[in-house]
Amino acid sequence: MTVLNIAMVGSDDLAKSIAKATDQRDVHTYVHKESGADGPRILSIIRPAKMPERIRPFFNALCAARVGLIEVNEINAAFGEVLVGFASAGVEKGIMVINPPEGEWIDEDQVKGFFTQAGLKSWTQCSNDGIEIRHALYGLMDEISGNLESAKKEPLVVPIDQHFNVKGIGLVAIGYVQSGSVSVHDELHLLPAEGPGTVKSLQVMDDDVPEAVAGDRVGIALRNTKEDHLTGGSLIIHPAVEDKNKGISIPLSLEKHEKSSLELSVSPFQKRNLAVGDVIHASVDLQFVVGRVESMDSGLEVTWESPLFIRKENPPHSNHCSIRF
């Protein structure tokens, strides 16, 4: 099963014309499944419902997404912020749908110019027909199929966005598998709590499964885990392995950052420059961390208010760290 996660900024009506609504929280989700030569092919649309009033659900969607979908109803400041968000997250492929209100008009060349200026020149345009958009999204899935498959072979990283106790099951953590795979009975390591855990069972799309892989939204029933080990921004990975007898040494897949040296990619829409002492916010793998600029002598040096965990193997592109004033 191959899953393409799509971050969408647009209307509920357009999303429902592409896929079936499955969850209606701060981030609405929609799913469409088709059979392919290698098994089911799933489009999973992740739509922050309260843009631009609430920005954090938008970051949640960007963290999980491989491609984007933007419905353009008008050209305004919110539209500009959305473009900056997708560009900062490194979402290089996507679809634009220019869909002005009835009786109004939007200059298509101007919209395309803004996409190009933001660094999203590879995005393509579709009409507001759901079937056409769905077909185009499957085309994008084919284009990045190699990346989707290789992500399944990387070390496990699952940022958790929900957790709760279920009667008869126990503690359950839910999130998108960003990389790697997790199986029933796997031993786990929870950050930043440094707590242990064991996979009791797994659910993907309400089905019990023996394994979940990169792209899946998974529910992980946990054994030997304390509920206070799961907080906002928790990450589930596999524990380090040290076996001198077998010559095996596998470190944790995430590196703890209390200070970071960053290469800042400045948006063309940015109106001011960073300075020493500025407070910034980083968003990566559902972590939202406040930092302060300590130096700009040889790059951007930032000290974080709380630790930031970054993948050692194929970390998110530096532009995937969304920094806002």
C-alpha cells in the first residue's frame, strides 16, 4: 500500500470532491483509495480547517505532506503566508486551483508569478474539477514513488499528535509515520521523555495491521509506557542497539539540539532581517520550539528554549524548519 499525504489549503467542498471526509478536527482529513498494479494507492488530504486564524494546524499538515494543494480564492496577505509556508517546508510539487467567487476574477498570470517568486515554480494548475485534481495527484504520486518507497527503509520517526486511553486496550498514540516502519512487538523509545514502550497492536485506517510504514497514519497501542511520557511534540523511534558480541551498534535516529547552526533561506516576501537577540520559532516533525538568535557572525546560531530533535539520516531540508517572527 502506497500513501501520498497532501497538505491542502482550500475549501471543504473542493476536498470532498476529491476524496471522502474521514476526520473533522482542527486538521480535517480526506481519503481516496484506488487499486494499482502493486496494490492499493491512497490519497490522504490533510486540510487545516481554520486558516489563517490558526497557523499551527497548517504546520501540522506541512510536517506530514509530500505534496501540496492550494485553492486560490483571492490574492491577499493570507495567500502570501500560505505560499511562504509551503516553500519553507520544501513542498516542491503541488497543484494550484484558481477558483474566484462567482462574479469575481483573479489574474492567473499574477498568481503563477507569485508561485514562481515563492519558489514553487514546479507546481501545476488544475481546474476545480475533483476528478481532474485526483488524477493529477496520482500523477504526482508516480513522480515521487521512488522517494515514497525509500522513506520506508529509513529509521523510524513517528511524531505524535494525539494520545488517549482506550478501555480494554490501554494507552494509544496516533501520528503519521514520517520515515521507516514499525511492527507489532517492536521495542520503542519516546522523546523527549526518554521513556520506553512496546507495540501492543497497530491500526491503520481502522484496520488492525502487523506493520505500519512511512506515509501511514497509525494508531499505536502501547505497553510499558507511562501516559506522562507522551506530551505535545512527542516522537516515537526505535531504541539504540548495542551488542558487542555481535558487533552491532545502532544509535538513536534523532539528534538532540540545544543549540543549532542554521543556514537560513530567506523568503522573497520577507520585509526585515534577523538580528542577534531576535526570538524565532522552529517547526519540524510536529515540534514547535522557541529559540533566540545568539550570533550571525558565521551563519545563524540559535539557542533553543527546549531541546529540538532532528533526524540524523535524511533530515528535513533546512527550509523545512519554518521560522517566524
